Amino acid sequence: MDHAILQGRLMFNMRPQSATTRQESEMINKAQRAIHSTTDSIEKLRLLCLARGANGILGLGRVFRRMDEDGNKKLNHEEFKTGLEETQMELGVDEINEIFQKFDTDEDGNISVDEFLIGIRVSFLV
Ligand SMILES: [Ca+2]
Ligand SMILES: [Ca+2]
């Protein structure tokens, strides 16, 4: 095969990353760096979600569903704790308890999808 054609094909195949992919990996990098400098446990959880590419409502919804073992769309304390431990979120038991209490705004002992999303996004907006 002609060398120029081969080179052209290679260049064609090496399409540059799309803007969204680039922004996403930048965001992931930024989140990973920020995790170690934050002392706020909810901020840390949010960054951990971001660092795993769980951006926006859909990504956070996936995180939630993964933790909701019995599928009742609520996370009890056990599911929340186990879920965070399994995803190797670098959070201590105290931090997990603190987050759980802050997220469970109606204090029924469960974190609903809404409470989860609001909890994470509120700390993001503050
Ligand atoms: Ca559940
Ligand atoms: Ca609740």
C-alpha cells in the first residue's frame, strides 16, 4: 500500500477526543486531586462519585441503584454503609454516619433517591 494512504488512514483513525470526553477526564482528574484536600464528608462523597465518572443525575442514579440491594428505591443504613465500602470510597465509619444523617432529611432511617440527589447536589451548590 502507498505510504501516504497508509498515513492518511492512521490519521483518520486517530480522531481527537471529543470535547465532552476531554472535559470529562479533566473533571475526573480535578475531582481526584480535590478528594485529598477536602475535610467535608459530603463534599468528599460527591468528589468520589465524580472521580468515578458519575456525573449528573444519571450517574448518581446509577451509584444509588448499585447500593440499593433490595431494590426498594431507598437505602437503609446498612446498604449505604456496605455500598460505600464496596465501591472503595475512602470514607471512614464516622463520615458515613454523618453523611447518612445529613441525607436522611425526613429522618425515617432511609435515604430515598430524592434525598440522595438533593444531598449531593446541595453540597455541590453551597
Ligand atoms: Ca434498599
Ligand atoms: Ca429519609
